[in-house]
Amino acid sequence: MSDDLPVLRDTAIMPQTFDEMMKQADVLVKSGLLPQEVKTPAAAVAIMLTGRELAIPPMQAFRSIYVVKGKPTLSAQLMAALIRRAGHVYTVLESTNERCVIEFRRRDGGTYQHEFTAADAKRAGLGGAQWQSYPKAMLFSRCMSAGARVAMPDVLAGMYTPEEIAEPGTVVFDEHGSVVAVMPESKPEPKPEPKPEPPKAQGWSAWPERGQRMFWARARDLGLSNEIVHRGAGVQSMTEYTGTMDNALTILQALDYAVNKTSVGMDGLTEALGGPLAQAVAEGATFEQIKALVDDFIDVQVAEGADPQRQQEMPI
């Protein structure tokens, strides 16, 4: 790409109103001659407007300006051309596969020297096929863009090159390091939202009658009295219980372990849990967690000289 940019004078190809620009953009998109990522007149106009601000003809803008993540970006070659058109100068002091050094000299005499090396690229996490194939060109591009933003802010207005903000692997270059295209980012197919499980019946009155009978049958099988069951559930009557069947069955398991399989009892169970059994289960405690807390409580009691028993120690 030449460093010489044409002066815009032809109003026939430079529309003067936004409507005219939209009509021109529509024709250009339909022509199929624009870069493949420019799919709509609106996208074309965004590039044309950016080019207009920089006094670049539309077709040259399409070759050198790329919209990445909603932001217009400039190729390094266009940045270089804009610098020279503004009357400034840059000199490439060194350009190898390992290092690029560029000196920027403003027309008022001020100078700035910028360096970008392969080590800098590695620290920045840059790599991929383009860096492997064209390291010299890629180092020049990064050195030019970063240095020009410092030395020539009035020319670039803080703009970046496409590869500086695009996702890795989405910018396509030629063998000279010039941007050929910016491919759309590949997005994983959205996973279907899992269907929510139907809410479990809350409260004794919402349980099916068969579930109520099963609950009391289980309590009888475990030899738990009504008093113990009500105390464990934190109610005077199971008709007052507001939890789910699963939680109620966990309560029965915990009562069985504390009352039948150890000598901890209800008081010890409450102390081991640091609060009521029904509350612990409602907050998500599983039987395994409750059992572990009871076992820890027994160990503490033994260490303090008490004599609580576990199932294997209790008389048959």
C-alpha cells in the first residue's frame, strides 16, 4: 500500500448527505465487491463515515478500515500513510524477525522512538499462525500502531489496528503483514436451558395421602414414637409441618441415628447441630452431614470423659 493518500474532491463519488451515503452503501453491498464482513448498508456507512473523517475515499476505506467489536480500526499501513500525509515522518531503524524499531518525527521537530520485540509479543500472549509465518511484518504492525498513538495522537485519534482488539485467529493477513479480512468470532452454540424440575410438594397437607402413610410406616419401622418424630420435625403435629417429604425422611434418618444407633438422644442431637434438627435439614443439611456432626460430638464427649455409645457398642 502506498504512503500517498489521494485528496478528496469528486463530490459525485463522495455523497454530501447521509441519505445519499446510505444509497451508495446499499449499492456497494449489493455489488458483492466489499469485504465479506461488511454485510449491511449500515456497516458500510460506519466504515465510510470513519473514512470521511480521515479524508479517505470510500473504496480505500473499505480496504483499510475494519470494524472490530463495534469499533473502527485502521491497518498499520493506513496509519503510516496518514502520518506522512499530515506532514510528519517516520523512519524504520530496524525491522527483523526479532525486533522492530521506528523513529517518529513530527513536522515541528519533535521525535519519539518506539521498539517492539518478539519478547514483548510473547509477554503479551501474542502468537498463532500469523506470528509464526510473518513475524517481521507483525512486529512492524505492533510497533507502528503503538508508537504512532504516542507520537501522532492528532493523526490517529487513539485508533487501534484490527489485531490489537480482535480475538486471536480472526484477523487474516497476507505475506506482507497487510490485513486482508477480519473474520467473525466463532461463538459456541448456546446450550438449551435445562427444564426446571417441578417443585416438590411443600407441607403435610400437600403430600399425597400415600406419602403420609409411608412416612408414618417408616417411623414405626424405626421404632420412633410420635413424640420423638414431632420434636424432630419441630411441630406439635405433622399437620403443621411445612417441609418436603424428602426433608421429612431425612429427619427420620437423623432421629434413628441419634436415638436408636447412638445414645446421643434428642438433646445431644440438637447440641451437635447447634440448633433444631428441622431447621438444619430445611437449610440443606444431608443425613451424611448430620451423622458426621453427631460422630464429632461423640468424639468430643469421649475426650471430655463422658461415655456416649455408638451402635456397635450398644447392647443387642
